[in-house]
Amino acid sequence: MEAQQDAAADRGLDKPIVIAGDAARRTERATLALARTRAQADLKDASVAAHRTMLEQAIAHLDRRIASLEIPNPKTKNPKPK
């Protein structure tokens, strides 16, 4: 029984630690990505110019919101401009 508990505890060490704010950010990002996919599909079928313009603006807005929610990877270093 003790060996099973130790094994279970060891498996938990491999899991990444998720901070509550990061989890909420990931959830919102996933929701926005789904909305963007839907808007992109609607744009593909849109024939009225005003509707196409509205969808293009919505997609641009969703792209900006998604970009603002990106979680930087601490293992990746940003290259410095020369």
C-alpha cells in the first residue's frame, strides 16, 4: 500500500503547476479561438460586403484579444534585436 502511495506521489511531481490566473487565461483563449473559428467560417460564406467587413473586423479584434492572453514560456528566451 505504501508503495502505491509513493508511486502516486511521484506521478504528481511530473505534472505542471497551473496557476489559477493561467487556467482562466487559457480558458478564455480557447473560447476566443472558437469564436474566431466560427467567424472565419461565416466569412467564408458571407456575400454581402458590409457583413464581410464586420466579420473581418471581428476577427481582427479576436486576434488582438488572443494575442493579449498569450502566456510567455519561461523556457523560451526572446531574441534581442540587433
